Amino acid sequence: MSNDEVKQTSAFSVQLSLQTKNQKLRTKEPRTPPDRRAGNKPRTNKPKNQKLTNVCNMKVLEVPYISVKNNDDLQEVSMALDKLPLNEIGNVNWSDFPYKPDVEFSMAYDENNLYLKFKVHESSVRAVNTEPNSAVWEDSCCEFFCDFDDKGYYNLETNCIGTQLIGYGEKLPDRELAAKSRTRAEAELINKIKKVSTLGSEPFDVKTGDFSYEIVMKIPSEAFYNHEIKFEKGLNFRGNFYKCGDKTARMHFLSWNPIGTETPNFHVPEYFGEIKIV
């Protein structure tokens, strides 16, 4: 985890294009890698319950309050987040997928919103999915999972052009059943999350090279649609942050808090770290 304060830069000199509500899907590439992530749909090629390994020293994230004149101005929000410490999403939990892009994030809050910024440097990008709740995890994707009451958890997944998926489900002992029981937020609710990427909002197929980009979002409390949440000092919950790219040129699965499953799986609240509103 990096604790260096980031200087304000001209990272947003690239024109920022806000995600539009109605964009047409592009044809997906024919390449289909093995589907190794549990939770987004039932897996028939894996046992229902994976063996879990104990992970010591669960991480703790302290989320500070920020005040900006116009919190709908994501450039202003981004500059405020740049004053906060960065946290690395750097755990390579599965040796079969050793690629490790450089990924960091910062988070803050006010009474009604969480603010989240990802900074990514990687060698392959993909942004095919454009519709809410589409398969964004197959693209270059940054994710935030959280659990407010130890009964169920949310998954908020965002590809590198701002397309998002939000799901929620209860914790169940049978992982396959838990995956089947998850619900998705309505597109109208997802579109209430303001987000912007320095890669813009237009879809593209796999590219290789040297890519650096940032994603900033303002997440209203109503996005957590099964709870009535007010963000205030003293609120503690659990969560994890991830980076993946199932159909990029270099498949990878990184986490902020380490995960002890045998194969890639982000849907394991047992490995969420602690998040404190301070």
C-alpha cells in the first residue's frame, strides 16, 4: 500500500466524456478464455465450495470526508481525491495468472455519497461492453465489493469506459446457490452514479501497448439499493477492491485485500478487509 500523497497533475487534460445512458453494443470478439470467476453466473466446471485458506493481517482502509463546491464536477472531485493517500490493488493471489498491472485507488465520502478514483497502468485494454449490467469483467475492469451488515454484499464493477454492473446477494453457504440468487440493479439506478474515464466513453476491442488511465465516480447512497445508508463518521463496513480483465490480452485477477481461494474468485466476503468512515 502506498501512502505517498499524490501531487495534483494534469491527468484530466484529456477531455473527459461522461458515460451516456443509451449506447449500442458492439460485436464481441470471438476469443473466449476459460470462465474462471465465480459469482456472475453459475459455474458447472468447478466444485460448489472451494477450499478456503486463512489470510492473516486483513487490511484496514480509513475513508476521509471531503467537501467540494460542486460534487457533480468530477474533475473537481478528482483533484480532491488526488490529495489523499493511494492504496494499491496489488495482490496476485493465483500463480496461474501472474500478470500484475499497476493499480491504485483513493476513496472519500460526504453524507450522501462515496467518491472513488482508480489509477491504472497496464499493457492491454479492452472496452467492448456498453450496456448497464453487461459483462464488464471481461473488459479492463475495476471493482468495489462491500458488505454493510454481514448478511449480503454488493458488487460494483466498472470497465475502463465507465460501463457499470451492480449486483447484490445474501451470504449463503452453498456458493453456486449464492451466485444464482444474486440480483442486479436497474439500469436507471446504475446511471445515477456519475462516472468519467480518461479513456472516454466509446467502446473498443482489445488493444496492446502501454496504457495509463483514471476512472472517477460519485456513488450515491441509493446505489446500495437494499439498504438505507448514511455515510458518517463511525460507520464501519467490510469490502474489497479488484482489478481484472478476463478477455484482455493478459488475463489477470488482482485484489486489495488478499484472497485465499484455490482458483480466481472475487465473490468471497470472507476475505473482505475493514473499511472505516473517519
